[in-house]
Amino acid sequence: MGKAKRALLTGITGQDGSYLSELLLKKGYEVHGVIRRSSTFGTDRIEHLYRDPHESGTRLFLHYGDLTDGNNAAALLQEIQPDEIYNLGAQSHVGVSFINPVYTVEVDALGVLHLLEAIRHCGRPVKFYQASSSEMYGKVVETPQTEKTPFHPRSPYGCAKVYGFWQTVNYREAYGLFACNGILFNHESPRRGETFVSRKITRAATRIKLGLQKKLYLGNLDARRDWGFAGDYVEAMWLMLQQKKPGDYVIATGQTHSVRELLDEAFGLLKLDWKKHVEQDDRYLRPAEVDLLLGDASHARKTLKWKPKVTFKKLVKMMVEADLKLAEQEKILHQAGHRVHKTEYE
Ligand code: NAP
Ligand code: G4F
């Protein structure tokens, strides 16, 4: 048996990091993930994968680090000697990027450069995946969006991702690095962060159903997104790094839906009328909005032989069912006298 491939993931504690770790471990990889020091545990999404490091057979290893620290990137490469790096770490909330633009750029733009520089100087061939985003299309100049569609970012997050995209292309062209951009359109799951609109809706709808919450406050209901399932999308990331040549790929479903339609679907599954529960709140409006995203993943379909398996309806159902279970557990706690409270701030 050959030596197991070694992957290094930034953002391993995030939605995509957890699904990608599962996939790579199944494929026999040794997986190394970067985690940030925090005053509370932030490893819920990978708890089911983690084993005590002293246990034999452990293939998931965690290392402290931060994308803002270039020395850390170089040291991790030296220590781990990975074959593949997946850069999933980011301040990934578009709304928050308007509030913390400089920090967002330090992590989402310069963080990419730190990793590329570390690879360039490490003296080994390391394949690199950059988590680029459909947010780069912003004020879209054509629909659907492909790898050839020009970018027009509409947020500090979008601008930072454009920087990371071009620096990845640049290191590929200038230094011959095997570096790929996945231009991923919105992808969700029961593990999605609770302040992104899909999860905010499925969490609230299920809590409202069980009497744990009365209202849901949202921003722009007219925005349209191409929403897919995160579990499908991480497979495309891996496929990109298994090709003969590096490249850039749009990953999307080719269907677009409005936030309103997402509300119809989620509340509809619970036989609730969302109009009775949802109120608009200007706090959730952004200084500039991305009105419509719709991706054309023909290149990935043809070259990677990748296609999404989970439809919009199936995705919303999966999220509603998972959140209903969560709400039921909350209700038991609530009935036992525990305080069940959620802070809404994004
Ligand atoms: P996510 O759930 O928000 O996870 C982000 C991850 O980045 C977390 O593990 C977080 O760690 C880590 N992180 C944040 N700041 C960091 C820093 N300074 N140094 C090191 N790590 C840091 O995001 P996701 O949905 O999994 O998305 C993964 C990547 O794909 C991101 O780069 C995102 O911008 C990009 N993307 C996402 C989508 C989407 O629809 N989900 C679409 C296109 C592109 P903590 O757990 O400690 O906070
Ligand atoms: O769920 P969202 O916050 O996702 P957004 O802004 O599209 O960004 C996500 O997808 C990107 C890919 O295109 C990723 F790169 C990025 O990291 C992130 O994962 O918002 C979706 C839409 C927006 O138009 C927003 O204005 O929903 C609208 N919306 C309406 N009310 C809301 C809310 N968004 C949030 N987060 N919270 C609301 O209350």
C-alpha cells in the first residue's frame, strides 16, 4: 500500500471544512486542519471525526494557527509537508465585511498570499485550492455567470476574494504552482452558520413551529441566489486537485431562487405562513447588494465530471428536518427550565 496523501485545510471548523474532512478521510487521506485559539470550543462540526491523538489509527490532526500570520503558514508547511492545501478559512460573512473591512481583507486576501508564498518557498510540489466565490461577480454583467464573466465585487468580502482569485492565478502563471480556484456559488447544509440567510430561515421556522420564537427579522427578500448543497460542492474541490492541469471552475446548480422562495419552501414544509412571522429589519440590509447570482458549471461538468446531486427543494427539506430535531431538543431544555435564547446580530 502506498503512503497516504496528506492534506492541510484552513477553515476546518467551518461548514465546508467539516464536509471536506469527511470526504478526504474516507478517501484514506491524513488530514491536518488549522484551528484558531478561542475562549470556547469551536470544533463542534468536526467532533464526530476527531479522535484522541494517542489513539492508534488517528488520521485527523489539528494545529493552532491564523491566516493573518504568514510565519505560521510557512511553519505549518514545513512541519506537515502536505501534498494538497485547501484554503477554506475566511471571514466569510458578506454583511460583516462591511463592518470589519480591513480585518476581512487581512484574512480573505492577504491570507491567500501568505499560503502561496509559503508554497513557493517550501521547495516541494504542493497543490493548492483557493475558495473563491460567486460574490466576485457582484453586480453581474451577464447571466448565467461562467469562468469568463468579468468580476464586479460589491462588498469588502467580494473585493478580498477577487484579490485571492488573481493572486492564485498569478502564482500559477508566474511560478508554475498547481493552484486552482473554485468559484463556488452559495452552498448550504444543516451545518451552515446560523447567520447566513438559509440557516437563519430554517432555524427560525422550526423554532416558531415549536413555539420557541415568535418573529424572524430579515433584510432584502428579493435577492436571488444559486443555492446548492455543501456536501456536493466539496467533492468538486477535491476533483480540481486530481486533474492533470490546474484551472478555475464555476461550481453551481444552474437554478436561482429568491429569499422569498426560500421562505415559501421552508415555512411551507412546516405548514406555516411566513408572512405572519417575518418582518423586515434595516439592520440586515447591506450598503450594496448582489441582486442575482446564477452559475453555469458546464466546464466542471465536462472536465471534472462533476454534477450537483441535491436539488433546492431537497436541500431545504434536509435543513428543515435537521433544525426541527434541534428545536425539539431546545424545547425539552426549555421545559426543564433552562434558558433558551439566541442573540440575533447579523
Ligand atoms: P464558514 O463556515 O464561515 O467557515 C469559515 C472558516 O474559516 C472557519 O473554520 C473559521 O474558523 C475559519 N477562519 C475565520 N477566520 C480565520 C482566520 N483569521 N484564520 C484562520 N481561519 C479562520 O465558511 P464556509 O461556508 O465553510 O466557506 C468556506 C470557504 O468558502 C470560505 O473561504 C468562504 O469565503 C468560501 N465560500 C463559501 C461559500 C458558501 O456559500 N458557503 C461560497 C463561496 C465561497 P472559526 O471556526 O474559528 O471561526
Ligand atoms: O446567506 P447570505 O448572507 O449569503 P451571501 O451574502 O450570498 O454570501 C454567502 O455566499 C457567498 C457565495 O456567493 C459566499 F462567498 C459567502 O462566503 C457566503 O457564504 O445572504 C444571501 C442573501 C443576500 O442577498 C442578503 O442580503 O440573503 C439576503 N438576506 C436577507 N436577509 C440576508 C438576510 N442575509 C443574511 N445573512 N441575513 C439576513 O437577515
